[in-house]
Amino acid sequence: MANLYYREDLAASDFAVGAVLEVGGDEAHHAVRVSRLRVGEQILLGNGSGSVGLGEVTLAEKQRFAVRLIEARAEPLPEPRIVLVQALAKGDRDERAVEQATEFGVDAIVPWGAARSVSRWSAGEKSDRGVAKWQRIAREAAKQSLRSRVPEVRQPVVLSELAALAARDDAAVLVLHPRGAATLSAWAATGLSPGLRELVIVIGPEGGIDDAELDALRAAGAEVLVLGATVLRTSSAGPAGIAVLNAALGRW
């Protein structure tokens, strides 16, 4: 199977059969020095925004490589988009959620400093560093999964912003919590209306979602649901929910 590399500044129009595209910088260094990319190999090259091409390597130097495209395609942004709102968690548990959610096909990821989050991102530089780290994790996971699109990592949200999202007619906010009366799969069988643009899965931290947060989201229109009879870790609940939605949407 061909490896995938990204060059995000490429436009969709650059992906034409016969075009020779060059990649430099860290991406080329990793491809040539670490992955041992060689002339004559076939690889995938994408812009991380839906355009991707299969091509043959025509140049492989220390800091750059070039590929001549044999095939090219553009994949539209899926709708409805699957969005993961992931509460900040201690250790690397939230980062594992980002990685697995990307592998499972999430379209966007939103950090959330929940009331019971042990980890905290203060506004400003620390928050910017956290978002940038999640973006790097999502990019690498997308490459490993051969995805044409790298999930968007949005700015952190607070409870009031989640409640406002739940009140929108074109979004369904799905809070996964043991207090849910119905399963996510049961909701997906009847709740996927044509007008929905985003399906938003909300995952709490290790200590769970606070009762006040849960009540506020439910009052704003969010659905409180369960995955099944067992309780999953904060690192695995989101990816599991994404898998359920993928099946319901016919993506899997």
C-alpha cells in the first residue's frame, strides 16, 4: 500500500494527471531520510483538504522529492460532518482520543475544558499550544489512515457555546453519558434528518460530565445517550460513537 504525504498549500487544480509536484521541508526530510523514499516508488500525495493523487517518485533528495501524478481525485466535504467535542483529560488520554477519532473518520475536533477536567488550558499561549499539538496528532493519524482530509481542530469551547450549538436547527448535539435513556444506535436509526449539517458527539473527562453541565445541555436541546451497557474511557468513548454514526450514515 502506498504511503501518503501532505503538502497543504497545493490547490485542487494542481492535482492533474501528468503534473509533477514537489515537496520540501520536514515532510520531504521524513519521507526521504526516515521512510527511505526512492525514485520509482508509487506514493499518494494530498493537500489535506480533499485532493489526493497517486504518483511515481521522479526525484528523491535529502530535503525534497517530486512525484508525477498517475491518478487524481477530489473528495467533497462530507455532510453531515461528524464533530467530536473532547473534554480535556489528564495524561495523554485526550490525545489518544484525537488520534483514534481521526483514524475512525471524524471531520472536526473541539477541545472542551469541562468542570471536572483535571487538565486545564489557560487562555492564550497555553491554549494555542494545545490546539497546535492536537492538530499535529490529527495530521499524523490522517496520514497513517490514508485520509484525503485532515480533521479540523477548532478552538476550545465553554459550556455556553456548547449549549448554543445544541440550540441550532442544523446540528444534533449527542452527549454520551450513563444517564442517557436511549442508545446512540437507536437515536441514529430515527434522528438523522436531511437538514443536519453537523453531528456533535460530546465526551466528558475521566470524572464524567457534571450534573449541572448535563442539565444545561439537555435544556438547550442536546440528546443524552448511551453507547451500551458498559462505560468506556474518555479516550475510547468518542471513537466508539463515531463508529456507530459511520455505520448509520453508510460510510462504513
